[in-house]
Amino acid sequence: MSGAERAYRGKTFIFGKNIKEMKQTELHRRNVAMLPQNVQTVFLKDSVRADLTDIYRVMGRTGQDAGQAVADIAERLGISALLDRHPYDLSGGEMQKSALAKILLTSPRLLLLDEPTKGIDAYAKENLGEILRGLRDDGITVVIVTHDVEFAASYSDRCGLFFDGELLSPSCPQKFFGGNDFYTTAACRMSRGIFDGTVTVGDVTALGREGKDEV
């Protein structure tokens, strides 16, 4: 979907257009952006600010607006205090958000994330999840490839199992994880047969607070 690899079979359409017919500049300017699993590869400069400013100018925007654009995206993602630090000196969660800020400056309509929760702690995961929800609410389509079933169950609108080149059983998290005996969450396994449609810890505790914990 990002155009980084050639498809073995089939066709890939982005916003109704075959990506084979799109130039790389058309594909990646205000259309598709990808955050790779190894976010270190996103950074090229000696500071987060320099990296963000550079991508803004590469996208063909005027340099005089770069400072404000960088400040705005940094504030939104909570990385203002990190702007003058070297990207490689950041924690996993800080680096993830800084890399995300950089690719968001390309103004994508479709955002692709490869294992975005790898190597970050529970707090950083929750923070990332809320950021992604905000992007969704802004009309950005977010597609995630992940093995983190808990994160997918908590923050996805639709889930599916990618196997042998096909996306299997796409549906809402409650239906997808609730109907899966193996590829599901710990909360779903423990509450199965007791509560219906509970796939996250939050689902289970919410029912408990409502007084539905009697079996």
C-alpha cells in the first residue's frame, strides 16, 4: 500500500487509483505515509526540530511557516520539550511520537503503522492509542499491522487476521476477538462464559462497576 514493495499478485488501489499509475510524489504527498517498525530509520538530523523542519520543507512548503507547523504538531503529540534533543537520545515512546510527528507533517490521508507498540511501555501505548483516535476523528484513515492483540482490541474500529495474503474475518474488535479461540485477548479468555462481548480489561471492569459481576 505504501509503494515500498511490488505486489506479487493483485492490484492495489488508493483512493480509487491504482498505485502503479501514481508517481511517488503523488503517492506520498498528502496521500500515504508509513511509520516503519524501526522508527530510528525515520530520523536524519541531529535534533527532532531539525528533522521535522526538514520534512516540512521537502514537502514543498515555505520555510517561513515551518517553525509554526513544527510547534503545532509538537504540541499536539506532547513532544515540545523534546524538539532540541537528538532523536537517538529519546526513550522508545518519545522516539515513536517524534517519528509520528514527522510523517504527519506530510498531511497524509492514509497512515500506515508497522508494529507501532513494539518496545514501548503501557503508558506510552495508551498515549499513542489516544493520539491515533484523534487522527481518526480528523478523518485520517489509520491501518496498523500488529501482534499486540490488547492494543488492537482497545483502539481499533475493525480488526482482521492477515494470513497467506488474505485478510480474514474483518469485523469489530468485540466480534473478531470474541469469536476467536486462539488469537484473542487475555480478558476475553478469562471472561468467556461469564460475560458476553468483553475483550478488554476495561470491558470487564465496566461490567463489574455496573453490578453485573454476579455469576
